[in-house]
Amino acid sequence: MSDKKKYTPIIEALEKVYGKPNSTGFGSAVFYDESKQNANSASIALDVYKLFMGKKWNAETESTWMSTWKLVYERSPGIAANILSELNNINDADAKRSVPLLTELVENAEQGKLALAAAYNHPDISQVQVFSVGDGEAMSGLLLCGLFNDHSACSVICLMD
């Protein structure tokens, strides 16, 4: 059972900077789901990606949107949580170019960094993965997915041209 109230201020802080869940397929959004008992972060992240893309994701466009989809970072067990450092140390060159979309190019970058740290450095986060997203051409971005110990999931996606 999720302790949603415990995480509500964290999610609200993220939403203030990155936006509420939407299906525009552009910009950024935060997704929180408290019912992920038997899911892994990769499947949760892919579901979030599809939700975010909305009508832009269909049988004809799926291969385009999946062309850049890949895991570019996974927090190792036992590593000290420092999401900003972790993002800045992503090795994948294409994904690394998208990091500023989350950390520098948002309307209130300092508030964004604080919100990311509050969520993804939280002691209840059991897993963090970062995926590259985009169409392989003009659109690129990142999707952060974190699982809390209570099996709820918090994802932030940012996709720009």
C-alpha cells in the first residue's frame, strides 16, 4: 500500500517546475503512480513515455519514437544518491546533451534541481533509471523513473526539439 501523502509534497514540487501529467508529446511532465507492485522501472518508464506522447504514439509512429529509446543510466545498489551528479555523469553522448533540459533550461532551474534532488535522492527511492527518448531527428530528451519502497513510481519526462 502506497503512502501517497508522504510523497505528495515531493510530487507537487516536481509538478510546479516540470508540469502535471499530460499527453502533449512536447515539453515536460511529471507522472506519479501508486499501483506498481509487480512492475519494473523500465516497463513503467515505457508506459509513461507512451502516455506522454498521446495521439502521436500509434502503430505507424511507434518505431520512430522507439528509435532512441534506451537505458542510459541506472543507479547501482549501494551508491550514494545524488541525482544531479548522476545526470551530469551520464556516459551516452546524445543523452548527456539532453541533461540541461532537466537541470538548466527549465523556467526555474534552481527550483527544478531542488525538486529533482528531493524526489530522486529520497531515502525511500529503491531504484532510479534514466532513458533517452525522442524521434531520432529533431526531438530528443530524457525520462527519469524512480521507484519508491512502497512500489509507487515517480517519472519526469522532458522532450524538446
